Amino acid sequence: MANPILAEEIQKRRIFGIISHPDAGKTTLTEKLLLHGGAIREAGTVKARRNAKFATSDWMEIEKQRGISVTSSVMQFNYRDKMISIMDTPGHNDFGEDTYRILTSVDSAVMVIDGAKGIETQTKKLFKVCAMREIPIFTFVNKLDREARDPLDLMQELEDVLGLPSVAATWPIGSGMNFQGIYDRLENKVFLYKVDKEIQLGEDGVFGPELEEELSSFNLQNLRDEIELLEGAGNDFDRELIDAGKLSPVFFGSALADFGVTPFLNHFLDMTPAPGPRKTINGQVEPTDEEFSGFIFKIQANMNPAHRDRLAFFRICSGTFERGMTATLSRTGKPIKLSQSTMLMANERETVDKAYAGDVIGIYDTGTYQIGDTLTTKKEKLFFEPLPTFPPELFALVLPVNTMKAKHFQKGVAQLAQEGAIQVYHNEYNEIIIGAVGQLQFEVFEYRLKNEYNADIRMNHLDFQLARWVKTDDLEKVKRLMDSRTMLVFDHFDRPLILFANQFTLNYFVERHDDIELVEALDVTEEF
Ligand code: G4P
């Protein structure tokens, strides 16, 4: 019989990530959500966390120097009867592979879009990861207090650019100087912006008389036309499609003005799922399964360089975690006592004694774990679906400055590669080439090699933007085809890849050599 305490704890939990292009308002929205949940008392706290002044002593030096968050953590708050965790995904320049991997630990995503700009590049990339996982995606169109684009156009853009149909949960009444408020279609309520008032509309919704009185100087015809169009031609609220990530409920508002955030939060909580089953290599695991299981999705070099310890970010997929328990590491089959564990919160790290399916905890690691590892108390071998690796977009050739220290250099490179901090390749001459999805990954790599492995490096940026694995029986032929805009390299399983200068070079190559198969994303261990 299912454990009722476990089942109740799972039902309370909601774990999501916020994705956006830099400056769309992710931090501001996060902050408002935390304020609503009483987790922080003043606006500015989340921003302040990114500020050097507030960086706590155990953060990596580089974070302090740059005032950014390399570490991502979980921000937790209670609202209504729910315990909500926002997985913080690094943004701005600190964008890296971690950002993608964090999205493998969440059960839903909120996509924040700047109402004046629409969908931007980084949103597109992050969206792809969410789409791959088929998790529900909620859209918050932000900055309505400024002049915004036509809301119907923005919804059309979701469909055209991302292939994501949407359904409006709330609807804006004007924008910028003329921003009057939002209409909550689900509650049939209007929230007025300038006078900060809520009106419950009658049976006729926006077509009834209630709004006319309040918005006498506003031309309501436009709003009514839009609502008519949404009702006639828009998508229905199909919960099945929403749950599968195939239909996105859209909300409008201003995170800065904390307007439209409450209706968003309430509807979001009604629709976003509690932790559900997780796929394994040969089936799935239910969260209510009594046996403990979960996987590591990120390893963070820990805070104390003297000990070189690390923190493994672990998503619990089933059962209950208790500090001191023993679980088996599936990759090696060895039992491990999980004695040091921590809850990852915005600013503090608290020891955690008990945690449930859906929670993310930090486990201290002395070099035992790898990204994607499964830990479980189940008797049978269990492996959660492998985390995908993402093709890097930035490349550099690295050399040790001091060849006498080549050993330190090699050891450091190997360990950082194993940690998943960076992609490491070699060319035919056994030179090392590193690949990243964000510039900061290079900086962190350089910093850690110097500080943890005492190896100074020289880094030459390479003019390539794309990498594709190449499946071929005739590697010699591929070698002959390489020119100044392509380069053949090998990953640490010795699988060949071609680096391309840009999309044009790649397309040209594909057109001319249709006998050579190129692959964009691979499972970590797939062999060929
Ligand atoms: P990000 O995390 O997605 O990168 O965005 P962030 O919340 O930091 O917001 C980026 C900028 O946009 C900030 O201004 C922020 O105040 C502003 N902003 C966020 N939401 C809204 C909104 O609803 N309306 C308006 N008008 N502005 C909004 P900044 O000047 O770059 O920073 P700050 O000096 O205000 O901190």
C-alpha cells in the first residue's frame, strides 16, 4: 500500500524553472513570486544575491569577482497549500550547459517574454529543451506597462517560431501609457491597473456594462473584438495538451509593477503538475514508490578549494530521502552512505534530514559521482534516462603554459570534463580543444585549472560555431574533406565530430556529402 505521508508530500510539491532571454524580466518575476510566498520581505533581494557585496564566503571566487551566480540553486516558498521550488537557471553571460541540464529536473517551465520584443534567441534554445521533455510550458508576457506588441501577434509568434500553440488565460487591456489592466478569462474578472481595483464581470463578460463605467474614456471595442476572436477562433483550454507541453497558457502583466502576477500564480498552481513518474531505461518509476531513487543533473565544484569537494545536485524521483541512508550507485553497483546532504536554498544551505520525491537536494561529493548518475535503494538495477549532451557553440584550443606541468593540466582537464563543466575534444595531433555553450564556461574552466590544479593555460579561440558528430565508415575520406572552415576532432569516447565555421558551411557540407551522416545530439554514452 502506498505510504500516505509520502503521497501527501508529493501532492504539495511544484517544481519549475523560469526560462527567458536576458532582460525579459525573469529575475523580477522570480522576486515577485517569492514576495507573494513570503520567502523574502523586500524587492531587490534576488538581484542583491547576484551582487558581489552579498556573495557569501563559500561561493567561488569568480562569482564574487563578477557578481554573478555560477551556482544555481533552488528558491522555495509556500503559497496556498503548495510548496513551490523555482530552479534558478543562470542567465546572461553565465549561460552554459548547466542551464540546459537544470531543466531536466523540473516538472514545468515558465517562459517570460518581453512584450515589446517577443521571442528572442535564448528563449528559443531553452524552449527546445523543455519541448524535448514534454513538460507543460506557461508563458508570461511581461512589461505591459510599456508599449507592447499586439497580443495576438505575440501568440501567433509562439506558434510560428516555436511551433507552440497557445491559449490566453489572461488578456491585456491596452499597454504602455494606455495600459488599463488585464482581463482574467478563467475567472471572468478584470484587474484595473491605474486604480488598482478588481471587478467581477457578469454573464456577458467584457461585453457587459460593468467595464463601460470603469473605463469610460477607453475604447472598449478593440478589447471586445479581440475577445470575440479568441472565443471564436482561439484554442480551447485542453488540459491534456497543456500537460503534454503542446499548448501553452498565456498570461500578461508587469512583473515590475507586480501586476498580473497574482492571477498568473493562482492559475499556474491550478494547472502545473505535482511530481510525476520518471522514465528509466526500461520503464518508469512512480514518485510514490516506497524505494528511494533519483539522479544527479549537475555537479558543482564546491565552495572550499582546499578540500576540493563538490556538491552533486540530486533530483529525488521516488520515495523518501533520510540523511544517513545507504543507496546504491547504479553505475558501479556500490552502496554509498548519504550522510552529508543539504537543501539548496537561495542564500543559505541547510542540512536536510528528510526529503521527498520531487525535492532537489545537494549531496557532497568527493569525486564519486558523474552527471546522470542514478542512486537508489531498489534491489534491481535502475538507470534514469540519460541526460542529453548539448552541442557547444564556442570552441578554443588550450595549451599548458608550462609544459613541465602537463600532468596537472591533463588531470584537471580530464576531471573537469568528467564533471560535465566543459566538453573536451582532441584533434589528430592530440591537442586539446574545448567546447562550451557559453563564454563563462571558458572562464570558469581557466580559473579552476589554475586554482584547483595549479595549471596555467593559454586559450586560443577558434572560429567555429557548430559541432556535429559524424557517422562514417571512411574516416580517411572525412579527413581529406577538411578545409579552413571545418575541423575534425574526437570526443573522449573517441567518437569523431566535425566543427563548422557557421550554418552556411554546415549546409554546404551536407549538400555535397549526403553519404556522410551528421548528428546534432547524442546520449552521453551512445556508441558508434
Ligand atoms: P532578467 O532576469 O530576465 O535578465 O531580467 P530582469 O528581471 O533583471 O529585468 C531586466 C530589466 O527589465 C530591469 O531593468 C527590470 O527592472 C526591467 N523590468 C522587468 N520587468 C519589468 C516590467 O514589467 N516592466 C518594466 N517597465 N520593466 C521591467 P534594469 O534597468 O536593467 O535593471 P534595474 O536597474 O531596474 O534593476
